[in-house]
Amino acid sequence: MATLTLTHRQHREAEYYRQFTRLNPVDTVDFAPVLSDERRPWSPYWRLCQRVRDLRTAGPQRLLDFGCGWGIASVTFAKLGFAVEGFDIADANIAASQRLAEKYELADRCRFRVMPAEKLDYPDACFDVVVGIDVLHHVELPLALTELRRVLKPGGVALFKEPFVAPVLERIRTSPLVEYLVPRAKSYEKHVHITDDERKLTRQDAQLLAQAFEVVSVDYFSLANRLARLMPRHYPTLMRIDHLLFRLCPPLRHLGDVRIMQYRRAA
């Protein structure tokens, strides 16, 4: 891409992640989610990694890390044998991704570039798998989905982990009392990074995704885990509680605010 022209929103996102990466440098990767035999079905990240692992075949496969951040997922999936391309809006994230790939001697399987999700500089139908982690709620979704569909091969699979609005609980979350106790403001905390422009996905966004792709599966997470900001030490326990609640009472799943969605582009 010869010239990178960004919108005001994209400039804000890029600047935010320059600061975030400086404050929260990443220099290690845990490969257990894709290499170990352990299963953690209560963990969204572990569940997503397992689904990517299940997609790996013996032959060559190209994977796009859709909004790669600082490269953790890219390096993890390169370890599985994928040829990984990663893009991000922030040059600082791309630099961090490259350093991480070099540290783990996976730079030959990874290629990183600065670009927006709404205008990808990749050929048509060039990826077997696309994976995005907490990225769609940062972008202009209709434009990003058009590009995503364009670069994914017919029959290819797209996997996303994203936060969603649960309308009933969102009314509680945005009530004056809760806003006072736990204000929603821009945050550079490592596990609670919040930008000025991000927004949780909605039912309408889910419909856009379903119109663009075949829905393969949807997994739900995070009900009790909403309390993690107040009880960060109990984060793993809260995830286990959610997993149990959703198994015992499946309708509760729709109150969860994190989903893992697997799609396929129709052949």
C-alpha cells in the first residue's frame, strides 16, 4: 500500500495502541493453548486456539491475523505451521509483532504490515483461515466485512472472539450507580484496555456477519466474569463459574458478553 490514509477514528486508535504497547510491552508467548493436550473450555482464548488447531491440515495454509495487535496470536498460530500474515492500524504493534516472531525464530512464517481493516492490501481469495481477537468492535464493520469476505477463499473459515452487548445487563452496566463505581473510560490497563471509539457488537452486527458468511458455531462466555474488574484475582474462577452456569442453564448464555464465532465463506 503506497499511501496509508486514515480517518480521524483510525488515527485515534493508532495513537492509543502506540501508547498501550509502550506501557505494556509483550516479550513472551505461552504456546500451551495450541501445543498441550490440556483443555480449558471455560477460557475464550483457549477455546479459540483449539478451534484454530483443529483447522490445521498437513498441507500449506495461509492464515490472516485480522488486527494482529502485538503479535501473540500470529506467533502462536505460526508455531502450528500456518503461514501467517498480520496487519494492524498501529505501527508500534507491527514492530512489537516482528520482534516477537524473531525472538521465537518464527519470522520466516510471519509477515506483518500496517493497514486498516477497512482497506486490505491483499489479493482476492488468498487466505484459508482468518482469525480476529477483539478487533471487529474497533472497526467500521460493513467495510471490514467486505474486505474480509474478499480475501477469504471460498470454503475458508473465519474465527472471531468479540465482546457483545447483552441488552438487559447493559442497562445495569450503564446505570448511574454502576458508572460511578466502575466508570467506563479510556484505559491502558493490560487486561482492561479501552479505546475512545470502541463499542461492543450488537444483534444487528451479528446479522451482518451471518449475511456475509455461513454460521458454523457460536460459543458464549462471560456472565459472572463481568465482576473480574472488581475481583481480578478470581478471574479464572469466574470463568469456570460461567462455563458451569451455561451448561446447567443454556438460556443464560445469551446474557454473556463475549462470543467466539466461527464462519465459513460459501464455496
